[in-house]
Amino acid sequence: MTEKWRPVVGFEGWYEVSSKGRVRSMPRTIIQKSAAGSICAERRAGKMMKQHENNCGYLYVALSKQGKRKAYRVNQLVASAFFGPSDLWVNHKDMNRKNNHVENLEYCTPLYNRHYGDGIERTAAKLRKPFYGISPSGSKVTFNSMRHAASVIGTSTGFISDALHHARQHKTCKGWKLLEVTDDDE
């Protein structure tokens, strides 16, 4: 398939995105004020934008317009340019977050995206990952799943997940200190 280029929605004339998931800046003239106070025009050539991977495995690029810089996920730029803007989520049909070819992307609901492919199995595997807790009395207990910990501690799996994975300073839940199993623990 021939690579097709379309303007990035909201950045028309500044950036383009391709059907293969590449992003490039367009040639343009930048008007700047020098240190001496004079105004000068600088011609900038277009270039292919470097893509980076975020902590969830998605590729993103940093786009600038009128002095404001922001990171955008490439899959969202491709879908918006080729399918039109939408509030829906973008699904990768092959479940490879780095494959941003237009034929690999589709708009979907959050529920559909979570259940797509092996999504349920991946979520279940996270819930079954072993970890241990230190009880309020100081005894160490190994839990084989979040569900197991929730039943012992007397709370929900959501609170256990928050304590283990989110920005909780002490990773505690109802007086229990929760710690993930590391290679040193095994």
C-alpha cells in the first residue's frame, strides 16, 4: 500500500501524519524577535518527527504550535486524520501498540477495547500476580492474588490494586503494608 499523508487535526499546515504511522513537520517560516529587538524570519525545513515510547508502550510525538509544546499519541493522530476526530478510544487490531498503520486501527468504546483480544486474560493475570503483605501485628503473609488479599484484609480488589500500583506513598491498605514480590524474594 502506498503511504498517504494527511494534515494532523488541529495542526494543519504545521504537521502531517501518514497511513503508516509516521509524523513529519512541514516546511515553514518562523518569525522571531532577536536579542537586539529586531524581527527576523527563519525558514525551517520539514523533518520526520522522532517517536518515543511512553510507559504504557504507546508511541508519541511532541508537537509545537505558537510556542506551546504537547505530547500526542501517534495512534490518535492517525485515527483522527484518517477516520475523523472522535471521543472514542483507538484500538490496535493486532494488539501491538507500536503498529500505527491506519489499517491496524479502529475507533471503539472503552469496554470493547478492554475486552478485545486477550484483554480479559491480561487483566486476570495481573489480578493473580503474587505479592506479600505485612499485617498490622507485623506478620508476613504471601497472597497469590489481589482477590485473596482483599478477602483476608476485608476490602475490595480495587483498594488492593491502588495500594500496590498507584501513587500511594506507603502502599498501605487498612494497616497492611503491601509489597510486590521481587526476584530477591523468591
